[in-house]
Amino acid sequence: MTGPALIFDKPNAYIGQSTPRADTNRLLEGRGRFVDDIQLPRMLHAAFLRSPYAHAEIRGLDTSAAKAAPGVVRVLTGADLEGVVEPYVGVLTHLKGLRSAPQMPLAVDRARWQGEPLAMVLARSRAEAEDAAALIEADLDPIPAACDAETALDPDAPVIHPEFGSNLAWERLVDVGDVDAAFARDDVQVVSRTLRFGRHTGVTLETRAAVAEYDPSEDRLTFHYSGQAPHMMQFIFAKHLGLAEENVRVVANDVGGSFGIKIHTYGDEVATAAAAKLLGRPVKFVADRYESFLSDIHARDHVVEARMAVDKAGKIVALDFDDLTGIGPYSMYPRTSAIEANQVLNLTGAPYDLENYRARGRVVFQNKNMMCQYRAVGHPIAMAICDGLLEDAAAKIGMDVVEMRRVNLMRDDSYPRASASGMKLDDLSHQKALNVLVETMGYDALRAEQAELRARGVYRGIGFVSMVEVTNPSPMFYGIGGAPIASQDGATVRLDAGGGLRVSSSVTEQGQGTNAILAQIAAGVFGVPIERVTVTTGDTDTVPYGGGTWASRGAGIGGEAMLQAAHALKEQVLEVAAVMLQSDAATLDIQNGSVVDGSGARMTLSDLARTVYYRGNELPSDLKPELIATRHYRVTDFPFVFTNGAMAAHVEVDTETGLVKVLNFWAVEDCGRVINPKLVDEQVRGGVVQGIGGALYEECIYSEDGQLMNATMADYLVPMAVEMPDIVVRHVETPTKTSVLGAKGAGEAGTGGAPAAVMNAVNDALRPLGATLWQMPMTPERILKALGKV
Amino acid sequence: MKPADFRYARPATLDEALTLMAGEGEIAALAGGQSLMPMMNFRIAQPEVLVDLNAVADLAGVTEMDGTVRIGAMTRYSDLARHDVLARLPLVARALPHVAHPSIRNRGTLGGSLALADPAAELPAVALALGAKVHLASTHGTRSVAADDFFQGLYETDRAEDELVTAIDLPAATAQETYGFHEVARRHGDYAMAGVALTRRDDGLRIAFFSVSDRPVRAKAAETVLRDDPTKLDLAIEALDEIDFTGDLNGGPDMKRHLAGVVLRRAWAEVLA
Ligand SMILES: Cc1cc2nc3c(=O)[nH]c(=O)nc-3n(C[C@H](O)[C@H](O)[C@H](O)COP(=O)(O)OP(=O)(O)OC[C@H]3O[C@@H](n4cnc5c(N)ncnc54)[C@H](O)[C@@H]3O)c2cc1C
């Protein structure tokens, strides 16, 4: 793509600099504006009675005592919302065959997971609402539950939605080349493993929260929420609460972390909006930590049977696997819970030159909390399958794991091309990234040290991953399947009379620094000091229409729209300046808040803007100045813009306690143009930490009858600073040709890649002891079992 | 996550506190609140009356007499950690940094830890290993119980419902005394997956495990083995079969059994060093 080429080299370009974030002071000084900070007149507080059982018939809910409790204004049950909320179904047409049942915000007749909301109490305070919720007499009849995804398809398993006849939600098969023939070759070695990935969840610092206001005089709903996709929610509330779309305003102000948790339709949040509409009073719902564990979407939950055939030279000849994933009792609305399995099928083996590839994915219903898209959707599974087996095979044929990657990685000069699963790939740098990684970590010295320590009974391991990350998605991701999820985003840039820029964008900020990079791009491309830029995001009433934040698209798509808008405004301003200065626009530029030419500053932007806004009489009457510009951008030629990376983990396993210490972690990442190196590094580091969490610590532990056993921060182990290694981040920059900015996403690589690297490192440490482990998280107990010590 | 309704009292003296504890209904003492408040917020605990001990001056403080250190029940972990007396309580000094995180140690109290009797807590096991004495008081009078008799089951102690833990007596370390402590935890500050505290004095050896059973437990058979022959560690580890191992989220009884051996081996190395 061609465009304004010089924007990256200007004096105040900002792009490429670690400019401090504008919102840091505000947040650190306690001036954040989170949902729970909102206090409205006549506001009620909601608390939910949630199902204590994984599966139960609802015989009756006696709410009389609750209604009579102090401070209570209303108690709503599923039946009360019938006719108020149109049920929703989480399917997409491009995921052929995917089925899910209609869902209501509060369960009707049957509860299908522990934590499903059954009734809602609205009271003067949250404490009073909770007191009253405890007074609801729920006549529940527990019925057999299908909790374990691995047995949910058995013929005798309880069927969660009887109308479907089985618990299968979706199935897909990818079959490329001749897999059977490849495995049958007599010159190949085969490794096969069963990999298990536990459930974990996002654990956002700010829990999910909503304040809904309804104004009956205008039939207008305002929904303040802690979330990622305001326009999507606007559509959903309009459709399911029977409101005109323009009468729904969704506002996401400061958001304390999302990780994909806050991009779905949650019953408690829909009920909050419905209650505000029914009562004509503002309603606040803030999930407490216990509710978060029970109801925020969970992630992963896969069992994969996988095998790989390699020849003597270490070339991967075929990869074959069967992935089974449990998604809870419904497919989440509107993104569906089949995307993760779809990604696993699409992404596995994508870094490698692979001809014979077969993958089956099955998505099953079960009586557990719902599973859906969480940071790095499907990636950790896909990377662990291929890179796990690759290192396993390397051990089997006695080849170094780096060497084996060098044999198999797609060549950097081989793009554009496609992966075995048919993904279009361009501008990737696997070979270069691996080279930078090996050099950065001092690979040979580490191997030597490893051998020396092994002789002394110290078990260290080194593990790698070469990975791709799906970023900057086109409409092929969701829009094509009928979901109200925009893949395009817009940006508006306005020059104000004081010479400052007011910009707005449809991508959103949840702590990752989107607003900061939007300001950098606007300031740099247009030509003002960054302090003069004010950014607005997250308000459907004011920002352009767009998709919000997901799939690492904020910088690549939202950023490009901002670049285009800032560039357009610059041309508009220079046109006016050329008239006012009686010179040729081509000789003018904007720098540091002034219009300049070869001889220096000619006029400040505020002089220009004030003339336009206040003293139009000084301008020729045929000049029609526009000091505002809006541009939209979407990816067109590719379904996704892939990034790549290479990472390595260095661990030490205590073979007596089963504890794993991550000693070092290195990540080499190619996210195209780096707009703010510090922000990208922190995205990578945060992602790696989350990946280490999935590999070693985090797991939603369920009892056999579907009770979540560790729904507290003491028992659900998030990775903490003391246990984390230094994470060294390096960049290879291969800008994408799909945009002028050239930025791809960087938000999910760490989470997607780190688990495979850690798993490989642990297995590298264990292998001399004759043990391997293919289950995440790799807990001390599982490691000791693998070692045969327990 | 809001507690159920409760009444709240903040007595200024021990007598007032004991009178309140003797009242009608379900009554709970509030010490550091680091365990009680979460339990109340989860509504696992729903006391009708909360007797806040934080203003009762008689319950805090450390005194020393005739080789015995008396620590008031309301003494916070972090106050103890900074106290000179720790020089005479080397085992306590070893254990304290493993109790939760600094912010929790700033509020949490020794008395709270003993009264709660969490099987995974460090200090109850340390109390066992040191042969501590727990002082109790109620409106009926005062009494003291040996740590060996105090811990009776999962969150169960010899304390009667209307009694308060007032203090704990610990023997000051002698010059000949050696001690060992080891625990393994998933993350720094977590409750241990398994741990052991032990002391070796002229008059004997005491080994106390935590986070392996439903309560802190002595390993008496292992004590006998090692007292007779300090080199018979393998035999002592075999003798740990005497313990009634119970699992938790970190692992089943087998895992606890295995880790008990590991921590004993590591703590014993400290003793011998
Ligand atoms: C995240 C987290 C991690 C933790 N990790 C650890 C750990 O690693 N190791 C560890 O040992 N502990 C740990 N704890 C627990 C902490 O040490 C507790 O605070 C402590 O054990 C209880 O002390 P407290 O003063 O807070 O008691 P409270 O919470 O106030 O009370 C606990 C119980 O004891 C009763 N009680 C308190 N004082 C008295 C008294 N004087 N007489 C009679 N009854 C009384 C109360 O009624 C209540 O039932 C952790 C806590 C948290 C929140």
C-alpha cells in the first residue's frame, strides 16, 4: 500500500518512540472513571441468586421473603424476563453446523451450570440485595450432569439440550494431502501424545461491571460497562430489549483489563439492562470476585490426540490430530464458542512447511461455566500441539530442536503463501526471528551448562516455540457469519480553535495503551506536540462506528484509520494555509503545531483555526474549509494479518517437589511497525506471564459433579511477580503491506506462545529421567506423577 | 460478597471482651480479620456478634521470664518479626516470612492463627514443634493447654466457644538447641503444599508437620527414630506412615505423603548442618 511516506521520519513523528501514556497520571492519582465510580440518583444495586448445581430442574423460586426484605425494590426471575428479553443464540452461519440453544439472562426451567443466574434482586444497596438473595427459596432438583467433556459424547451421557439428541455442538475436519500414506512410509518416525489443557480464566483487575440507565420519555437506554466492544453491545441491547439501535448508548470508560473476558453477552449484564428498562431506574451490577470465577468466560479446556511423522532429516512429513473441547452448556453469544476450536484447526503447524495435515475438532456441551474467546484464542493449543510434537520428535531422532526448526520453518523469502490449513500468509520472518532468539539467549552456552548441571542432579530444560498470531482480522472472522461485529474501524480528527487536536476512535482502551498510540499517530502524522491531542474512545454516541478491541486489532486497524484521518486533515489544513499564506500547499508542512515551509514557521495552527472558525470573512468565499476529517479502514486482501514470533523458556524442575522455576524467558516478536516500543514490550511480557500462568498455575478446578473448587484468589493461582523470570523482548520489524502504518497486532503473542515453550522446557528437563508431561497446567502433583514419585 | 448482618462490639479491656464472648448466640472474636473477614464475606461464617479485640491492650505485647517468651494473642506477625525477642525464637524467625504476604502479616495475629487452626498454617506447627503452651480465658477463669492437646481436628481446637486465646508461651532457644524448617509452596506467600518445623534439644526431638493432614501433626515415630540415630533419615521417613495424610487442591494423600518426606529431609539437613 502506498501513502504518505514521510510520516515516519518527521521531527515529531512519535511513531516508534516510547512516548509516555497520557492517562497514566490520571489513573495513578486515583482519577480513573470505572463503572463502579458511577453514582446516579435513584440507582438500585443488583445481586444474583446463582445455581448451586451444575444441572438442575427449577421447580420453583419463592421470592416472597426476599421481596419483603429491607431495601428491596424488586426481585426478578427468568419468567419475569420472558417477553422482555428476546432469547439469544450463539451461532454463526460460516461455522457450518454449529448449534446452540436459545439462552435467557436468567435461567428458565433448568439451570445448566453452577453459577448460572436464576434470580435478580434489586435493592438500595448491594449488601441488602445480597441479604435478600439469600432469602429466596429455590426449589431445585439436581439432575445428572455431563461435566467432563471427554465423556459428554458417550451414548449414556446426560444430554444438556434434549432437542439436539447429543452434546455435540460443532465438528470440523481439515484434511490436506495424504496423511495416511505419509504415516505409512517406512522411512519415518512417529511420535504421538495426548495433550490436555485445563480451563483457566481472565481474572481482570476490574471485574465485570455495568450501570444501566433507561429514560422512558425517550425510550433510551444508556449502558455504562466495563468492556471491549461498545457498538456490538449497542446492537445486542437494541435487538434483544426491543429498542431502536440509535436509542441505545453504550459507554466504556476506563476499563481495568479485559483479556477477552469482556466481549461477550452475559446474562447478568443483560438482566441489568432489562431491569433498568422495567423499573425506569438506574441499576448497577458489579461482579464480585466469586461471581467472576463462576461466570466470566473460561478458556481452553481441550484434549488433543496428536501424532507427527518425521523423516531422518527431521522434516515433518505429516501432522494429524483430534481436538475435543468443552464449552459449557451454550455457545457464547454472539461470537460463539466454536472459534477457539476453529483457530486450533487453522493455526496448528502454520509456521512450518507442511504438506500432509489432518485435523478434527469437536466442540461439546457440558455442565460447566461457558468457555469462549480469551486472549490468544486457540493459539496456545495450536502451538503446543505442533511445537510440542516437534521437540518430542527431535528427541526421538536425536536432532537439536533449533536445527529441526530450521529444517521445517517457512523460508522468509517464500511469501506470500499459504499454510497447510489454507491460511494466507505474508510478511513473516520465522527464520530471522529464530536466529535473533538463539543469539539473544546464548543457546550453545545454555546447552553446555545444562549438560554440566545434569551431571550434578540439577534438571534444567530449554524449550522453544515458533509461532504465528492472528491479528488485524478482516470481515472473514465474524461479519461474514452474521455477527454484529465490525472488522472496520473509524477515526475522527478535529482541529480545535486553540490549535489542539481532538480525536476519537472506535477501538477501545482497557489498559493496554490504545489511547496512547492513537495520540502518537495523530500527533505525529498531523504535526502537533502530543500534549495537544485529546483522545476519546468507548462511547457509541460520539465515536465513529467500529469493532472495538479484540484479535489484536487496535493498533493495526484503529491505528491505520487514525493515520488516514490525520493525514486527510493535514491536507485539508494545508489547503487552507496555502490560500491564507498565498503559497503552494505542496511546499507547506505542519510541524510542532505550526504551518511551516522551507524557511520555518509561517503560522500557528491556532491562528489558522481561529481565522476559519471566527473570522471567515477574511477568507475567499470559494474556500470551504473543513477542519475535521474521518476515515475508516479495514483489511481487504487477507482474512487476517498474521504476525510471527520465536520464544524460548529456560526452566529448572525440582524433581523432588515437582515445582518448576522459570529461570529465563526470551521473546522475539515481529508485529510489523512498532508504534511504541515500551507498550509493545509490556504487551509481550504481560502475555508471556499469562502464558506461564496457563502452563504452570492457572486452572479452574471442578469436582466431578461440576462444582468449581477454587473460586477465590487464594486458590486460583495467578502467576505472581516473585515467580516470574526476567522476560527479554526483541523485535524483528516486517511491516505489513496491507496498510501504510504497517503495524500488526502484538497483544496476544506472549499468551499464545509461552505455554508451548514452557511445556517443551519442562519436558526437556524431565526427558533424561524417562518422564514427559503433556497436561497443562504442569502442577507439582502432575510432574511428580510423571516422574513416578507419587 | 457482603457479610450477613452482624452486631459489632469493640471492648477496651479483656474483662469486657470475655463478658461479650459469654453472651447469647453465635459470637466471633475479630483479631486481624485476615481469615475471618473473607469467611464472613463468603457467608461461610455468619456470626451474630463480632467482638473486635483490636482495642484490648492486655492481649498484645511480648514478655520474657525464666527462659519462656510469652506472646500476647493480638501480637501481629509483622510486629513479632521486628521484635528483639526473635533472636531467642529462631524457629519462629524461620517460619514468619512464609506466612502469607506482608500486607496480611501487618494485620494477622498469632492468636488468630492458633484459634483458627488452619491445617496449612505455619505457626500452629511451630507451636507444636516448640512444645508451646496456649493460654485461654473466659468469664469462668483462665487455663492453659499444651499445644499437643490444643489442635484437635480440621479448624478444631480445645478452645471453648466463649474462650479467648490470650497468649502463647514459647521456650526461648538454648545454646544447644538446633532447629529446622522447610516448606514447599506453589507461589511465594501461599499456604504450603507441605511443611515441617522441628526442634532438637537435650531433652528430645519434636517434629511437627503442617499442610499434610487435617491439623498440624507431630510425627512421633519419626522423632524416636531420629533421636536414637540421626543418620536414620530414610527410616524416619518411612515412619511417617503414622500420619493420617489428607489431600487438598494441591494433591492427594499420596502427594502429601511424598512431600512430607521431602520437607523432612531438607529440614533435617538444616538441623545437622
Ligand atoms: C491470601 C492469604 C494468604 C494467607 N496465607 C497464609 C499462610 O501462608 N500461612 C498462614 O499461617 N496463614 C495464612 N493466611 C492466614 C492469616 O495468617 C490469618 O490472618 C491468620 O491465620 C488468622 O489471624 P487473624 O488475626 O487474621 O485472625 P482472624 O481472621 O481475625 O480470626 C480467625 C479466627 O480465629 C478467631 N480468633 C481470632 N483471635 C482469637 C482469639 N484471640 N481468641 C479466640 N478466637 C480468636 C476468630 O473468631 C476467627 O474464627 C493467609 C491469609 C490470606 C488472606
